[in-house]
Amino acid sequence: MSAPIELWFWPTPNGHKITIALEEMELPYTVRYLNIGGGEQFTPEFQRLNPNGRMPAIIDPHGPDSQPISLFESGAILQYLARKTGLFYGTDERSRIEVDQWLFWQMAGLGPMAGQTHHFRQYAPAMIQDQRQLAYGVNRYTNETHRLYGVMERRLQDRDYLAGDYSVADMACWPWILPRLQGQSFDDFPKLEAWHARIAARPAVQKGKAVGADLRRNLGDKGKDAEAARQILFGQRGR
């Protein structure tokens, strides 16, 4: 049996993209938990893997030419794993282009905008005293997330999955669809709701989403521990 992929992970949407893909592709892996609320992403060891200091990263001991390789950025990791296995990435160049479009859309749009929505709706109330400033951020990013949900709703009018067949593009987007945390309602997006339920029913998705579930905490909580974690995550200066 080949040595497993080493996944450097914390239970965030970007982290769960990779656990879902590894489960779907039936690739053996081990998890190395890195507590981002405790600043472990800034250790020299991890920053040699990912100079950006963000989740996730992998080390594949059987990379190209059977040599080890490390990767960071969840979209790049998904592309690599899909090429490595030949799974969930289309069967010809046209279908791969379809997957790439929606994968890059998630990386450039859905993830960053939904992440800012989480920040202003969940975390910023404990950090910002000026309620006008807070309200602007909440409205700005909640509205943009609503728009992005609408993009997916229109795309899914005549298909079950974003790029036609189920692919890494769906794996990338699915963990970021969190209506309750993002001020959205599936009542406005029935096709998106059906897509979300369809993917949630997959056994590999359920296994991937469960990784690290007991470690997730609400950074909007009050208290010294939550405040310290917010300072690490949102108050970095030139790390």
C-alpha cells in the first residue's frame, strides 16, 4: 500500500474541500491538524509548505515522477488530485474547461466574498465599535453573497452539477454554501438547495465534512480565548 497523502488541515470550508476530494477519490491520507486560532499556521515548518500561511496544504509522497511534492492553495490541490486520479475533472478538454471555469469562479468569487460575509456577520460584531462601519460591511458582503447564490441558481436550472457531471468544482463550492451564517435563505434558491442536498447525501462528502468537526469553534464568542484567536486571525501585521 502506498504511503498516504499528508493533509495540513483545520475545519474550514477550504479545508473541507480537500477532505471531501480525498474521500471521493478514495486516496489514503493522514491529517495534521493546525490550529489557526492558535497561530500554528505561522510556524516556520508550515510556512515552508505554504508561504501564505493559510489552510490547507498537502504533501504527496508519490508526486510526479514518483517523487514527493507539496502543494498549497485549495484550488491547485483539487486540480492536482483530479489529474493524479483521473477523476472528477472531465473526460476531454472541453469538459475540463467547464470544470476550470467554475473552480476559478469559486476561488476568486464565492470563497472570498462568502468569507467576508462570515467575518462581518459572525466575527466583526465583537471587534468593531462603530455600528455604521459594521452595517456597511454586513450589507455589502451579504448582498454580494446573495448575488453569487443567484449565479449558481441560474447555472443549475438545466443541470444537476455546475460543470455538467459532478466534479471538483462542486466539491470546491459546496462547503461555502452556508445560508444561515451568510444571511441567505434557500427559499430564494430552490435549484441551489436541491444541488446542495444532492451533494450532502454523498457518503464521501459526509465523511469529508466530518473531519475535525469537534474542533470547530465560534470566533464570534466573547471571552479571552476567542479574543486572542481573533487577534491572531484578523490582527496580523506583516507575518
